[in-house]
Amino acid sequence: MLLILVPPALRTAPRAAALALAISGLGALATPAAAAPLPAFTPKGPVGWDTLRRVDALPLHAPGVVTRQSSSYDPAGFNDDGFRGTHSCARQNAAEGCVIAEHRGPGEIASIWFTRDRGVVARTGRLRIEIDGRRVVDAPLQAVVDGRLGAPFSFPLVANRDGSSGGVYIKVPMPFRASMKVSTQFNPRFHHVAYRTFPDTVGVPSFERSDRALDVLARLRAAGRRDPKPPAPGAATIRRAFNLAPGGRVVLASLARPGAITALTLRLGRLSAPDRARLLRGARLQISFDGRRTVDSPLGEFFGSGVAPATVRALTFAQGAGALSAWWPMPFRRAATVSLVNASSTRLTAARALVTHAPEPDLVAALAQGRAGVFHASSRRGYTVPARDWTVLEASGQGKLVGVTHSMRGPASRRYLEGDERVHVDGRLTMHGTGTEDFYEGGWYFIRGTFTRPLNGNPSHLIGGPQCPGSDCTGTYRLLLADSIAFGSRLRLSFEHGNRNLVRGLYGTTAYWYG
């Protein structure tokens, strides 16, 4: 639920003046009355732990916020992204070690990833993170990702090579008011550091390691099993049982009052494994808001695994043998329609849909005032083109990218995973990575096997067989919450397919965004 909070100094002011100030940008999102009050959100939206506590605030625009990434990518366009460590250090000296990321001004570190030595990072030595001139982490990197520092640096906010299949990550959001610096004792080889920069310090705390954020850890550990958002007053659920023949279409819910869809669950009944696979590849979920369809996605891919049925336990969607669930906040001003189109050869019988919606008046008001965006799931599928990146999303206007699901088919060598991601925001390159599995924060072609985590995963991998004939197939996802990518006029996210776009593949992608 979205609420407007008034700063303490204004609580004695006339109500009209306080409301006007809130709407001008000092408006706030708060938890329900039973929860502890939160600081007022500024126009930059949630910061710090609130990026994970307040998933209901995802639709809010973030004007002036820029997401950047420092990485070890080869600027010459070849594949020396860390094998020799040539481009891994911004500078290296005895006093600082290897500096891999730094910024002056307010912002927030969102995600740090490393790999080397098949995911064992002991030879990188110590990791040092400085926030506003204070060293908040100074410990062996291997100990950090093994979770030996304790909360908040605990699983799943940190993971080693077993937890993230060949890569290691740190996803503790660390806001700073004046500066940050990330360095390692020795050259780390492969790395990226994703961080956001803010136009001012309003509403930006300085990270305190003493805040263990146990509620956030508990919420992440329950990912895929329950809605991560605060309860929404007035929520109601539409339940529909249905059958659906191949080529048919069914409306699962039709809403004619302003509000937001807060949860969607599909129970597909009893299906054989081949039938379930065909249905998840061929059926499409379609959602229209205020008369405009902004979701038209393959069923499996929308719920986290488009390559094959798999167990997915992400924070905002889940997939399992019994059900498909999604908890994206999806506001609308007048009406919304949720439909399922069966373009597969599988007949659905005794299926059920549950669509939960709530009034969410403040989120609807933010949408009407241009302070929030409409939910989109933009999907495309096709063969890659030589010498040209695969485009995941090209969007215009104001918005925010919050996640990607990616299905890939290519040669058995898996060299299609060598492709770097590139993000252009408002005409500028702001992120350039080191490889496709690196973007999804694994490593070495997901050397430790499939996995599913709250914010990233490789839930499916097939080698040959009826669902991946004569090929190698990989399904991945990554949510971008603390590292959401805001744009003011346009955004382009693309991937190379293999080093320098030299490997042919069949790709399918779904980008989750608000705009």
C-alpha cells in the first residue's frame, strides 16, 4: 500500500499545505499501520533496505537517478574481460590495492559480483568497502561470500560459487551520502559493481553495518513462497476455474475500478511432463491496463523459466510443479484485463486462476500524476543476427527496468554465454558487462549447475532432447531492485551472442519494466 507521510516538522502545519508538499515530491510510502513507520520517500524512491522491503514502490519513477556499473570488460571489444586482469583495476598501488569502483557524491552500491579460479575467490585476498570515509568491510573476500561476517552479509544477500553457480555476489544495498570506494587486496580478475547515483542527499542514509536487517533476510529466504509486498488494505481475490483448448483464449479477470493487481497465480491441473513443457512454451499471458496491452509473454518465461519447466523461487515470481505465481505491483487508472491464450497443442482442463487486486489509491494517484509507471513485460523471440546485439528492450519515455528473463539455445560449447550485456540510458552507455552468465551473476558457464535465488537464477539447462534438439539450452533471470535502471527519455538493453556476436543462437527474452 502507498501512503503519504508528512515529515515531523510539518505535522502542525495546515493539512492542505502538508498535502501540497507531499505531492510535490516529499510524498512517502509507508508500511501498513501495524508495521514500524518508514522515513519519507523522496522522488528518488526507496533507498537502502527499503529497496527490498518496499517492493510495492517499484512503479515509482526515479528522476535524476542513474544506475552505473564498473566492470573488468575489455574496452577493445575482445574477450580479455578478466582472464589476465588487464582491465580489472581502475588503479593499483600498495596503499589502496586494486580499486575497482569509486564515486564521489550521493548514491548506493547495489550489487557486487566476482569470479576467478572456477568461482573460488581466495586469491583475491581482502575486500575493502569504504562508505563516506568509513571502512564498513575489510575481510577476505572468500569469507565475505561464504557468509562468515554474519548478518546482514548472510545468505542469500551474499553467495559463494555453490550458491550462485560459479560466481560470487554481495547484494547488500549500501547507500552513501558523500563517497564510496570498493577495492581488493590483489587483482580480482572478473568483477562488476552496480551502483546508483543520486542528484542530492535528501532521504539518503549512510550505510551502517550494525543494522542486521533480519526482516529483509527473512523475506528473501521466503522468496517464491509468498508475496514480498506489505499487505494492501481492501485486497480481494478473483478465483476462476477454466478449461482451455488449443487455440483458445480465456479472460481470467476483468477489473473495472481503479487499483492495482497485486498477485497472480495459475494452477494448471494435472499435466504430463511433455504437455506441461509445451504449454509453458506455447501459451501466452496477456494483460491490458486502461485499454492498452503491455504484457504479452510466453507463460514459462513470464514466471522465470522459458526453456523448460523448473523450480523458480524469485522474489517477484515463482514456478513449481503445482503453480505459477507473480507478485509484481501492477497499478491502473480505470480498468485491467488478464487473459490466457493457448497457442500450444496442450489442452488445459480443471485449471484455476487467482487474481488479487486492491484499491491502492495513492499508487493510482501517482500513476495519474506521472510519478509512477504502468507495468510492462516485453517479450521477443528469434534467431540472433551476426554482428548485431540481441536487443532485449528498447523503450522510450520515462521509466524503470526492474528485471529480465532470458531463454537461450546455442551450440554445445555454450560459447553463446560469452556475450556481454550493454545498457544505454538516454543515449549514454552506462553499463557494459563481461559475459552473459556474469550478468546473471554466475560464472564459467554456470559450472556448479542450475540454481534459483531471490534476485538471480539459472533454473533450467538442457542438453539435447525433445525440448532442445541438437543444442544446448539455458534459462536465466535477474531482478533489478536496488539496481533498478531508471531512464528519462529512452533505454536500450542488449546482449552480444558470443564474443563480438560471433555465435548464432535462438533467443527469447522478457523485460519487466514500468513506463
